[in-house]
Amino acid sequence: MLKSFEAKIMGNISEYAIATLGSHTALQILRGAKDEGFKTICICQKGQDKLYESYKVADEIILVDSFKDFFQVEDQLIQKNAILIPHGSFVSYLGWEKIQDIKVMHYGTKGILEWESDRTKEREWLTSAGLRLPKIFKTPGDIDRAVIIKFHGAKGGKGYFIANSPEEFYERIQEYSGDDGYVIQEYIVGVPVYTHYFYSPITQELEIMSFDKRYESNADSIGRIAAKDQIDVGIRTSYTITGNIPLVLRESMLPDVFEMGENVVKESRKLSNSLTGEKLTKGLYGPFCLEAIVDPDLRFYVFEISARIVAGTNPYINGSPYTWLKYNEPMSTGRRLARDLKEAIESDRLQEVLG
Ligand code: AMP
């Protein structure tokens, strides 16, 4: 952390503002920050600011042509003593490398974002945390069961396809001309379950905040068309995310879910930043999500981790059944984040949640 920031660190939340990009989970982050008593700043792309004005979640709106221009407004944020909350749009617009250059105060370990952005690294982390992952097939010739082919650059799962044999793979791959690499992953027949966690370095507690499943186009409505018609019109499955659906899990599954989260947090403290070689000693903290398919034997196959707030928490702006158990007041993941910052500031431990 730069010395100039240390000089500005004070024990009263009125000295700070919480800032984020106007998209993804900004509404709940900003509303949650306001509920905790913070000033709020929303960085909006021109033309998208009306929404944030309408909900009155931002005390101030800073306009940019594109989120890619974030660094043009960074000095303004520093002057306002802003604390930045990263979400999915930071990763998709700036990329994990540029995020490392952010100088304004930033909630969360920046280096962790490299580990969620790189499929090989992500796999290494989750495997060492003892989680069960779908098998990866190194070459198409090895395909001996249903597999899902995921293209690295695919936005929202567009273009993914399923194959059952090497022959089917080679036939379908001809349709794709792009030079993006791909991964061949075992296709798990089951149901998707996305678990939203929060780990606070201040309380040193892990919390299960909520669960969701995704609403993906067209995968989630193919079942409305008879199989014969699907084949006749040559429908191809895509997984473009359009929204999130709330979910509660069988209570008997919660202890395992809790343990998975704990193991991932513990293991994250052994990771390091490949650019600097620095060990990520603070590890993963704040909100994160394990994305899994649960098979009929109730085994979790985790295929992805998001090391920051996910959009699946958006159905719970007023809290979830699980946060209600703990808080007895509306507690979104955005608000939980602000509470962590508030407790850190008031106990003079802000540095522990900045990364
Ligand atoms: P992803 O781009 O990895 O988030 O995957 C997009 C969607 O594909 C997920 O939301 C799941 O519905 C589905 N999916 C991904 N991986 C698997 C898998 N290994 N087995 C079954 N379904 C999967």
C-alpha cells in the first residue's frame, strides 16, 4: 500500500466513499454501502447512468465513455478517498493484469483474480483444496463419455457444444473457425448450483450467503421444444446468461458446502502472483462463488470459481433465507461487503481488507 493512502486512513466511515462500476452488481453494492452509512460513487458508461440515478443508489456519478477508460478517473477517486469494490465487469473490461495496476484503495486481493481468470491455475487451486472437478480430456481422441467443449474467448458460453465420441467432436469442431483455444471437459449430468460465500478477515468467519442457478439462453428453454423438432431445425445449445434464479439447498448438503468454502479460502493463502512472484498471504476474502453441477448422488463437481461478488447474489438485495438466519435485518452481499469495510475502518484495521 502506498504511503499517501496510509496518511488518509481514518477511523470514521464519513471520510470514505465506496465506488464501483455501474453494471453487474453495482445496485446492491451501492445500496448496501448507503445502508451502512457510506457515501457512494458510481462510475457509469455514458448512456447507462439514468438507471443508477433512478434508483438513487449513488451520491455521485462519474461518466466515462467506456469502462476501459477507468484509469482516466482514478485520480478523482483517490482524491475522494474512495474504496473500489471489484465485480465481474472489472475483470471483463480491464482484465486481471490491469487490475494489478489499480492505485485507488481496492477491497480484496487483486492477485487472486489471476487465479480465477486462468482455467489451468483455477484447476490447480481447486484441486489442491480437495474439491471434485469434472475430468479434463487432453486430446479429442480420449473422449469416452459426454463432454462439453468450452472455447476460451466465448462470451457467456456461446458456441459451447457437447460431444460423445472423438468422431462427434471432429464433426462439430469444423463449424468453428475462430482461433480461440478450448477445453474438453467431462459433461456432468445433474443440476447447476452456484454457492455464494463471504469470508471476512475481520471476523475470520466464513458465511454461506445464498445460492442461485442461472437462466441461460437457449439451454434453459430447449426443453420446451420436442426433441424431434430440435433435431429438425438443427438447434445448437448455448449458455448465454440472461439472469439468475434463487435457490435453497437441502439442509443436509450445507455442511459439505461449508467445508468446500473453508478449504478454498485456506488453500488460497498458498497462491502467488505470477507477475511479481509475491505470495498472496491475505488470500481470498470477501465474496466469492463456487460454480458446480450436482449429480444424482449429490456429488458436487466444481467447474469454476469467481473470486469476487457474482451476479447470482442479485436476487437477494433484501437478503436471503441464510443471511436472515444470521443478521435479522436485510443483508445483501453488497451490504455485507460494506459492513466488513465499516468494521475494519472503525477498528483501525482497514489495511487488512485492502489488496
Ligand atoms: P461456464 O462458461 O463454464 O460458466 O459454463 C456455462 C454453463 O455450461 C454452466 O452454467 C452450466 O450450465 C454448463 N456447464 C459448464 N460446465 C459443465 C459441465 N462440466 N457439465 C455440465 N454442464 C456444464
